[in-house]
Amino acid sequence: MKVIKTLRAIDNTGKIAIKLDDNSIIESVLLIDQSDRVTACLSCQVGCAQNCQFCQTATMGLKRNLTSSEIIWQFEALKDVFQRDITNIVYMGMGEPLHNIDNVLTSIKTFTNPKTYNIFLRRITISTSGAITGMDKLLKNPPFPGLAFSLITANQDLRYKLMPNTPKLSEIKESLKQYQQKTNKRLIIEIINFQGINESLNEAIEIRDFLEGLDVIINLIPYNYVPGKNFQEPTMENVEKFSSFLYNLGLKVTIRHGKGQEIAGACGQLGVIN
């Protein structure tokens, strides 16, 4: 394995391309927030099988799962290339973590081991589009990391159009309920905002209804441009308006401002390095 390209954005987001031993290429990202917290955004697969219509990684299809060693090696590479101590980990890079749950869990055990990296479990988050089988296995392997669910929309028909290879929302909600009952952790709900697609009050009401009974905080993410995709970035005025809809319906909402767009390092952009 070796790092074959390194990019750094104006906001200090860093991205690396890694060539694996079989010549497959993956990407990993280093994120630095306003409080100088440093987070490694790790990939878990070469490509992805979920076929989300707005995501660059989906254009690759699924090549294979990463081994736990390949997942851990990304962390080491990010630390060495950018010379920063990393305190947080998110499995939000290329691939669906719950489709590679065994290797993801093995890597988490290594990251949290006091004799290796000693990263607190509360600083590790898995992001999923809703893989039920992987969720079942996750729930059988405590202790539990944080969980972020990419909801995008609570309208089932629209979600199938945007994310065609995901389970029914009713099945996903049952898994989320079980996770919350076992862990007592607040869920992160990720909603990517697209211009003219999921910006309405009705959309917000459907989201509120779907999340009823769950303790959540919503991360509202303006869509990041991906070449060749027929989606438009929303105006910040519309993002803030939709955030207000959700807030006024009683939901906790934060707007996640994208980082690293000019190096294709933001949410949904991994899979090509320019």
C-alpha cells in the first residue's frame, strides 16, 4: 500500500489517494473543525454497491471490501502525511460500513485498544444508508460506536429513486429503535439537501413523522457538486429555510457546511481525485 496523491484544501481539509496491493485505489480525508479537532474520514470498501444517485463513489460499483488492516492503514497514512494527531474517526468515506461490518468492528477494536491508539469509543462514528444485516451484527457486538443514518428523505418512493439499493424505511426504523434501546445513544440523522427536490415543508413533516420516538440530531448537508450528476446545489437561503421547518417541528438541527469541495473531499465526492 502507498499514498499516490495528496491534496489540501483552503480550509485545511486534506485528501489522499491510496493504491492498495491489488492496485485498487481508495481515498481518505482529514477534517479539521473550528475548534481544531482532527477527524479521520475512513473508507471501508473499494467502491460501493448502494448506487446512490448523487454519490461519486457509486459510479465505481463495488470492487471489494477492505481488510481491517487496510482500514487502519488509512489512519496511519493521514497522520503521517498531514502531521496531525487524530482524535476522532468517522466511517463516512467510500463504501457502506455495515456491508463490511466484521472488518470495521475489528478496526474499531484496534483503534480503541489502550495499547495501540487508545481512541475513545465515543469519538468513533459509523455512517450507514441502512444495511439491516450489518446492523443486526453490530448490535451483537458491544460496546457500540456512534451511529449516523443517511436518511436523505422520509418519502419512500423518492428515497428509492435517490438510493435504489437500500431497505424499506420501516425496516430501517426498527433497527434504529433497537440500536437506541441497546445503546441509549443519540442518533445522527444525515439529510443531504438538493435544490428543488427535498426542500419543502411537506418533506420536513415526513421526516418529523419518521423520526417520532427516536432521540436524534439532524445534520443538514447542502449537496456537494459531483460531475455528471443531474443534481443542483441548494442556495444557503433554502437550506436555512428547510432547517427552520425542521426546527419549528420540534427537531434538533445543525447545518454541516461542506469542507474540501475544491479537492473533491466533501460528502459524496470521493472516488475521483483531481
